[in-house]
Amino acid sequence: MDILQVENLTKKFGLYKAVNNITFSLKEGEILGILGPNGAGKTTTIQMLLGVLTPTSGEISYFGKSLHQHKEEILEQVNFSSTYTKLPDNLTVLENLTFISYLYDIKNRKERITKLVDLFNLSNLMHLQGSDLSAGQMTRLNLAKAFINYPKVLLLDEPTASLDPDVADFIRKFLLEEQKKFQVSIIITSHNMAEVEEVCDRVIFIDQGRIIANDTPEGLAKTIDTSHVELLVKDGLKRTVEFCHEKGMEYEIKGRYIVIDTKEEDIPVLLYGLMEKGVYYDEIAIEKPTLEDYFLQVVKQKHEGSSD
Amino acid sequence: MFIMKHSLNRWSDMIYWPILDLLIWGLTIKYVTAFSSEPQKMIASFIVGMLLWTFVWRAQYEVSVSILEDLWSRNLINLFVSPLTFWEFISAFIIIGILKAGVGFVIASSVAFVLYKVNMFVLGFYLVPFVVLLFMTGWLVGFFVGGLILRYGTKVEQFAWSMVYLISPFSAIYYPLSILPNWAQIVAKFIPTSYIFEGSREVIEKGILDPKKILYCFILNCIYMVLAIFFMRKSFDKILQKGLVKVY
């Protein structure tokens, strides 16, 4: 069942089209990643989904109801967190969560706040003001705020940016747990491709305001046919480089390692060719294409396009 | 000098406040020297005027500075991604304004009684419509300033403190309207608060009040209130066109 439906959504700022006629949906319990280079239209899309930016045209509906016509009813079941917004600096963690809780129809306020404070490891910060929190602590507070109303749909803009790796890992696991337990539908934007691959069921890729791909992270990665072959060359690095030049393969030397980009079906040709040239290597690692490769390819194509 | 170019605050510090002080206190002194036969009544009208003005100021301040504080703390986005409506947002400021003004009034009027033997209740039941109408004027100025702040951001934050004082010379808080030059008396006819302060002096001096003053003030307040709310709502719609996150 589609919990969110976006149809022909467009946002113009003057003549500039920040979002250009995009259509997508979000299923119940699905985690959808919105990816794209800077300025692609991700944040603009999120803002329109939250009702804090009026679309130029198009329709957004949650739970089968128009956001425009049923805004308050819908926002009761939606929440948001972003690294780029913050809660008031002059309120304590507890005051911030209490004040936010009063914006929603929550029955067990105290219990909910206590649970979230524990979950996001904010218990010892309860009486600290926002101005005394580190960026990571503020991000955790923002996330606790986002879960306060038991949201059915959660919009997260770069939720783990500025967090330590262990905390970011905890957040990802927490999101997956919430999805499983409560069928929370989540839209997430992130520049961390590994994170998107880990948590997202599906990804839409936006570039210049348009959706250019809509697939699973694996599906998008598969559209790239270049694998990375990493070798620790013991003898014959020069000959390896020569071979790459001959075959037109791209490579990068990283200390004692060389990373060669080649199509998956050409890997045997590469290995056989190196053997013929008498190259000896100690270690070999073959990395299949990832979402990051897809992202980099789109950005590369964009730059090539703009320089033509 | 470069800062001056971009800062309304600096210009208002340099020009607005000195001129305003000069106008108000100059006119007040003129009144004192011309009508000093009944000093006790004059003191009463000063103190009462001062206390009544706090209602206008507090009502305006609470609306516009609260919006400004949400803007400074980048809290607007948190508020408007919640089910909070625009009208609930505004109502909260109004309620807080009434509470704060109430507390402030009780304290200030007690101090006025103890120090100057001026009893605010000399106005009798007229105090009720006076306070309600002064609140209305304060709110409408607050809504107008709130609209400006939403539209232009912190560039115009100085209006949050200064805008209401723009009507003070024409409100005749400390002196009667007759002290003002003719052109200013015409302007004062369009300022709702002028009817209240003039009326309060009438009550203190003669113990009666022309009910037309209440009526005119109410009509003007209603007209300006509709315009101010319309302007603020339009400003809010405008920031929704630009995007709250983008603007703040």
C-alpha cells in the first residue's frame, strides 16, 4: 500500500526549476533513499513533502489524503529531522522535547520523552542547554524529536552527518528496527552511499530536479559495469601500468597497491595479461560496482556534459 | 560606515530615537508649562498614560519579538513541520502577551500607588474597554511587524522594538491632542490609541467619557487589525513560496 504518493511535483524559483515534474511513491514500511549531487533538488523535495514549501504544481498525498487539504491531520503522523536545522539553543534537552511534544497529540508525554532520551543516550544531557551540546549531541536530540509523535512517515535529511561512526551505526540499526517493528516508512537523504545501501529498500536518484533513476541500491549499482581490481604488486608495477595503457584500462596507484577499473567480463583478460607479462602480486581483491560508483558516474557525466 | 549601509538598527539608533524623544518630551514640557494649575491631576494623567501605554507596548512586543526569537533560534521549521496552525502560532503569542501584561500591570500600578498615590482604578469601569482596545492596537502593530520580519528576516528586526513608538507622539500619551500642531492632530484622528489616552485624561479630569471615543477607536482597530492580519498571512504564504529552511 502506498503511504505517500507524489505526482508531477514541480517547484520553480523564478525561471529556475529546482524540482521538475517528479513522480514517486513510498510504501508502508519502506525506506526510500533520495540521492543526488548538491543542488539536485533533494532538500526542496523534502521541504515540499513537509508542507513548508509550496509546490508550483503537482500533488502530494499521504494516506490517500491531499497534503494541501489535510495538512494538520497528516503532519500529526509525520516527522522530520535534519542536520541542517536545530532546536532552540536557549532551552534544555528536556525543555526542547517537552515543548515539541505539546505540538502533537501524544497521550503519554513523560514516558515517551523518557524512552527517547534513553534510546538516544541523552539521559545525562537532559539539563544542558542546546548551546552546550556538540553537533553530534544536537543531531541525536533532533532524531529523538523526530520520533516523539510515533510517526508513520519519517523524513530524514542527512540524519547521521556529524555523528561518530559508532553512533551513526546505532542510528542505522535503530531505523531498521523501527521499520520492522512499527512499519514506519522513511525517506532519507544522505551523502553516505554505504549507509543508503545498508538501510534503503529503494533509491531514487535526482539530478537537475528530475528523477533519473528509481531502483533498489543493488539495481542502480548493477547499471555500472566497471569493477575495481585491487592488487598488491610484488614485482612488475611498471609492467602492470603498461598493460593498463595498452588495454585502455583506468588505474590508480595507492601506495603499494594498484586499483584497476575494468568490466567484470574483462577481469580474466586482465589477470591472464598480467601473468603473461610476468607480474607477481601477493594480494588480490575484486570489488563489484557500488552505489557510490553509480553516483560518481552520474556526477562525472554531468561535469562532462557541462564542459562540452 | 559599511555596517551602517546594511543596518537599519544603526540608523534608528542615530536618528529615530533622538527625534522621537525630542517630540514626546518637548510636547510634554509644553503641556506642563501651559497647564500647570492642577499638578496632582497632571501627575495622575502622566502615570496613567505611562501604565496604559505598557499594554500597547507589551502586546506588540510579545507578538513581534516572539516571532523574531523563533527566527533567531531557527525554530520556525520545527513548529511548521508539526500540526501547529498559523492561527495557533499567533494565538500563543496573544495569550502569553495578556498574561505578561497582566502581571506587569499589577506590579507597575502597585508601585505607582505606593510611590505617587496614583490609583489606576480612578478610570473605573472604563479601564476594561481601554485595556482591551489598547491590546488590540498593540497586537495589530505586532502582526504588521511580524509580517515584515517574516518577509524580510532579521534585516528589519529593529522594528520589533521601535515600530510601536512611531504612533506614540500621535497617541498623546502624556499631553492632550490640542498641544499637537494641526497636521499632527489630523494624523492622530487615524491613530486608535489617541482616543484612549485622550479619553483617560477626560475621565481623570471630568469623571466622564464621550462613548464615541471608544467607538472610533474600536472601528479603527478593527480595520487595521484586518489589514495587519492579512499582511502577516500574506508574508507567511510568501515564505512558504521561498521555503522555510531556505529562508532561515
